[in-house]
Amino acid sequence: MSLKFVKSVKLRNKTVLLRVDINEEVDNKGKVLGDFRIRQIIPTIHYLRQGGNKVVILAHLGRPDGKPKASLSLKPIAQKLSDLLKLKFITTDHKVPEYRINHFIFFTGDIRQ
């Protein structure tokens, strides 16, 4: 289901795929230099989680020539989001669990598999 406004439908106990544009500038040491776009998605995440939903965030910074590039990793941005949400940050390349979790998972696997 694609929604223009998330509050237009009552979502309860679902897995919600939230596509976001959180392109923030990151320096060569991995420090996020701005967080405006990150902060803009926080109310939506809180709203969805309050309904008992599991929120899966989908974003990208790019993949030139179809190959991963370390400088375009979302990891620093994901860590910043986890700090702002006050959630523990965990990195994994395994499947996201089916049960409710109270931490932020950064999936590092290849979703094209």
C-alpha cells in the first residue's frame, strides 16, 4: 500500500516500509555535518512505532558504477538517526527478526540477493 499521508490510514501491528530521503553531508571521518532531513522523519517514525508497527527504513546515497563505495555508506546517518531516536544501534547482515525490537538495526547485506 502506498500512502500520500501516513495518518490517512490506521496502521496497527504491521511492518511498514518507509522510503526516505536522508541525504546528509558526511565528512571523510564519518561525521554527519547536518541533520535537517534526518530530524524531519522522526515524527513519522514515532507515529508508526506508537501503533505497534515495525518500521523498516529504506534509503540510499548512491552506488556509482553499481559498486558499493565506503564514502556513500548510510551507516553514519543511521547512527545519527539512532542517537536522535534514543535507540541502541546494531549492525547486522542477517534477516531482521519478526518480533518487536526496541533498537535500531543497520542492515549491511545486499538486498539484491
